[in-house]
Amino acid sequence: MAPSFEQLDPETEYEDDEEIDFSDLREQFETNMEEGLDTFIVIDGLPKVPAANKDKLVKFLLRSLTKVGKTKEENVYMPMGDDGVSEGFAFVEYETPAQAAAAVKALHATPLDKKHTISVNKLTDIERYGREGRIDENYNPPEIPAFEEKEHLRWWLGDAEGRDQFVMYRGDNVGVYWNERDGQPDPIVDRQHWTESFVQWSPKGTYLTSMHNQGVQLWGGQNWSRQKRFMHPGVNLVDFSPDERFLTTWSHKPMEISEGNPVLSLEEDGKNYIIWDIATAKPLRSFVTLDAPGPTLDPEGNPVKKKIQWPAFKWSADAKYVARMNYKQSISVYELPSMRLMDKASVKIEGIEDFEWCPSNPQREGKRDYEQLFCYWTPEMGSNPAKVGLMSIPSKEIVRTRNLFNVSDAKLHWQSESAFVCVKVDRHSKSKKSHATNLEIFRVKEKGVPVEVVDDIKETVVNFAWEPKGDRFVLITAGEAVQGAAVGPKTSVSFFCPEKAKGNAVGNFKHIRTVEKKNNNAIHWSPNGRFVIVATVLNQQSFDLDFYDFDFEGEKEEKDKDLTANLQLMATADHYGLTDIEWDPSGRFVATSASVWKHRMENGYHLYSFSGQLLREEPIEQFKQWAWRPRPERLLSKEEMKNVRKNLREYSRQFEEADVAKRSSADKAVIEARRRQLDEWLAWRERVQADLLEERQDLGLPELSDEQRALVVDDDGDESKVVEEIFEEILEESEEVIE
């Protein structure tokens, strides 16, 4: 055992100190400053209180500290200043390093009261952030960089012609185009290998998302430069919050994060989901994928593929909350941007199958306080009936419930302005041999949230869709499937609207018409309502499109006099191999496409007007995706929009004149280009003639006559020979004066 420094004899002569190796002594007796400090945390942002109130503040602070680990009052050290007032920070010791780490994760950036938000860090972080060389001893004022003007991310909204943009993915190329009513689309940008799987617009059209194995990139601005990027190895899907402030990324494979990662920390290791702050491009919180209930292996021992719910995290209308369902148990509601679990506990809803947030602020009658709503349903369990409920957040108040019996399935459909939520309930008979559907429509904005039942539906509803910004809906029903039949059962399309009522009230929902013996399975409303396409997609035997108008300006039938609709079939069309249908944001155009991702026959797209007129048909090899660029919400009031609709014919005339002028200008441009080419040719002839005449003079040849000068000549001694003559003939020329 090596002696200590005190045990060395000072009278003994030793060799030169430089030749003595003290490394073993230093290693044994050197103080390790970090050893034991990993159980300490530092709390900053505390109120500054006098000594008389110090104990009271410590006890108040312990209420939060003891929820994440074990500590006591004597383990909290709060320094006091020379003036007898606390310094605003404290040191706390826990029993284990794990408890200290949990305290940092749970308590950092949490409000202590209305005026104070605390910051919590590990004491050992002082070595990481403040060791010698990292902090300058002399104060240097921060350098404020010069202002750099950034690209306007919504520049396309200023287009003088009010055109919309779309992105098209075909082969290895992704292109963004201006949509043109007549002629081919006008390309803006076209890049190869812009994405590795698909592209996606943000909800308001600000960003174009590209997917890569390393993560996600957002593009925008007039130069289509990269605005943001988010590292998520193996990312598969993305989902934006409605206000474009947050982003969820998901990968089916858990992430493997190593130390030193510039973006992700070890907390993201093994996680599948990350919720990001788009402005800072930093992760707010990460989560694992919850396994769905049921066996993970089949009888042969192979893993069972389970369908994930997407999006797993659902946003409230104002993006103040994001929530996900814990299978059959509860809903976890997180506050944004802190991502803290609301009230530090999940909302217990036993057996919950699904839930949906209302898509806009509900504004219920008699409710003045802020709230968001979500609708949920639970199946029958034992003797308890199935149940549908509306819950208010953040109060967690149950606004309305309704019991249901003999339920085999249910789907929740919110109307875009949160005035109604329709619960499509599939019921079975007691013998479970026959099925039927009824609609339970909750009138959310009316006093007491009354429920209207539409129960005269004899067949199973396979699709349902509300009119955007309206109160009408369409549903598709199908009969019982015949076992062993090669072709599925025929479908029927039913149209519903409210009766006329006094004032702004909405009357009871009534059936308008049913079209039978169809193969339709898809409903696509115009984003502004009124027009709807009922179609057959992903079907190799049928691929028809029916264009309907709910406000046809013709005469109403007698039976529809009291209804708020006048239904008319405007046109029918077909698109072989149809896989996708997308309306543009204005509701003027609709694109149908056949994607190579679904099949490899006649891939490409068709472009129609809202009334079903085919404007363009373009087959494209390796066509993958078409997506219109969304627009932000309008700034016009309801009265201004009503005025626009009232004077729509006058506006239409102006637009038609602009279209004619544009076509005329295009024809005029072609004529001018041809005339310019002809002028260039004539100028060249004149130069050649001048050169030839000058050459004749140099050779001493006689001058040419006026007729000979009008010809391009080739000299051969004294004889002149005609080699070319130009004739001009204008085939057609028209002029149109537009007042």
C-alpha cells in the first residue's frame, strides 16, 4: 500500500521531483468532483422570498419534488443573499440518480405558479456547459446579424389569375405546376429524386414535405429552397397540426440513437413517434408504438401483422392539445407546446374503441368558457350497453352520452363547422344473421345537444360524408354479400338534406333521393360544398363518376318544395383504373388519377371542371401521385361570400372574358413569333444582297437592274442566274376588339 503524503519523512533526501512518479498517489487521493453529484438537481426561476418565508416555499416546492422521487426538507438547500432574500434558485438531493433524472424530465419548464416557471437541470451539467474554456471570463456583447429577408412562403396566393398549384410525382421526378384551364399545365419546378417515397403538402399549403430514409424535409418559397429538416431514421409517415406549428413523424422500426447525435438524444432511443416544433426544428417529445390487443403470433408461430391507427396522435382544432388512445383503456391528452400530460393523468374511458376531435371551435349555446370537444364510443361489455359520448376539454366534463344496443361497429363523422356529429351505428339482430345501420346525429350547437335518429336505412352503410361548410350529406349502402360470389353486391346512393326552418335554425333531416343498382363506393365533396362526386374507385369492373349539384337552379319538384336542396345529376364520366380523386381548393376543378402504386394499367390523370366537363386527359408512365396545393382559410366574412355568390354571373362573365383574352394573346404571340422569324430572314437576305453587290463592284462587273436586285443571284462570269425566290402568303389573320 502506497504511503500518504503525510507519512513521507521530510528529513529523507529524495531524488529530483521530476524523476519521481506520483501518478499512483494522485489517482488514489485525487478528489472526484462528479462522484455523488449525479443525485443533485438545480432548480432555477424560484420566487425571491425573505428568510421568514423560506421554509414555506421549500414545503410548497416539495409537493412537486416528491411526486417523482424521494427527498426531504433538509435535502433542499436554498441560498440566501446578503440582504436576507433568497437568490431564486435551490439545490435538491434525491436518493438515486434515476430519481434526479426523472425530476429533470418531469419538472423542467413547468409553472410553479402564475408568475413563475421553473427550470430544472442536473448539477453535473455544470461540468458539461461551464468547464474552463467554454465560458469567456470577459463579457462580450452579442453580435446581432444583419437582417436577411427571407422568402415569402405564401407567394403563390398573389397570382393575378387566381390559379392553383399542384404537385405531380411520376417516375423519379417530382414537379410543381400552375393549373391551366386550357392547354398544358405550366411547370414551376421539376426535380429528380426529390423524395424517396411520397410527397405531402402541409394543411395550409405553406410547405411541401419530402420523405427520406434519414428523415423529413420541408420545402417552400418561390425558389423552392429547403426550409426545415427533421431527423428521424426510417421515417414512414408524417402528420401536421392544423395550424402548421407541429409535426408528428412515425417509423415502424424503433429508432437506434447513439451518443453524440446532433439532434436526437438518448431519450428518443427505442421510440417510434416524435412530435416536433416546426419553428425550432426540435423534438418536443417521443413515444413508442402501443401494441394492439390480441395475439402477436399466429398458430404457426409467425408474427401477426397488425394494422396501426393513423394518425395515432390527433390534434384539437386550435392545436392546443394532441391526444392519443391507449387501447381499450383511456385517452392521453397532452398540452402544447410543453407536451405535458393534462392534469398529469389520462382520461379513463373503459373499452374505448375510437375518438375524434371536433374540426373547429364548437361554440355551444350558453357556453362562454374556452373548450374543445371530442366524441368517443365504447362497445357493449357484459350487461353494459355500447355508449357514445361528447367530452369537453380541459374540464373533462361529459357533455352528452347516448346508450346503444346490438352494436357491431360505429364510425364518428364530424361536420366541418362542428355543428353536428354523426355516429354511423351498424347493428345486428339478436341472432346476428342480419345487419342494418342507423345514423345518430348529435346537434352540438343546440341547447342540451339533442340527438336526431335516421333509422329507415335497411342496408349497411359503407360510406358517409358531410357537405363541407354545409348541413347536407350523402351515404352509400350495400346489401348482404353472397358467399362465394365473384362480384360484390350492388350499392345504392342516398342523398339527405334538412327541411326548411325559421331563422337560422336547421330543420329535421329528410331523404331526397336514392339511386340504386350502382357500384359506387366513394364520395368526394367540393371543398366549398354544393357539388359532389359519387364514384367507383379501385375496381377493375367499374370506374364511373357521377357529378351532382345540390343547388340546381332549375325548377324544384313538388315533393322537394320544403327541402333546402334541389338535386340534379349534371354529368357522368369514366376513368379506367381510377384510384384517387382530388378537388382543387377553389372547387372549380377536380383531378382523377390512376396510380402505379395501386396497379400498372393506363396510369395517368384526367382533369374535369366542377360540372363534369373533361378538360384534359394525359397518360403518364410510372405516374404515382397528384396533390393540389391547399390554401389558407378565407379572410372574407360570410356576408361578403354571400354577396360573391349573388353576383356570380357577373364575375363569371369577367373570368370568361379574361380566358378569351388569354387565348387570343396566346394566338397573337404565335403570329408575332412567326413574323419575327420572317423579318430576321428578310434582313439576312438584304445583307447577303449587299455583300454580293459590293463584290460585283470590286470585280468591275456592270450594275444590276432593280428587278435583278430583288433576287438572290449567283455570279457566273457575265451571265446572271436566278437561284431562289421568296413568296409571302398569309393563310389566316383575325383581329378581335375586346371592350
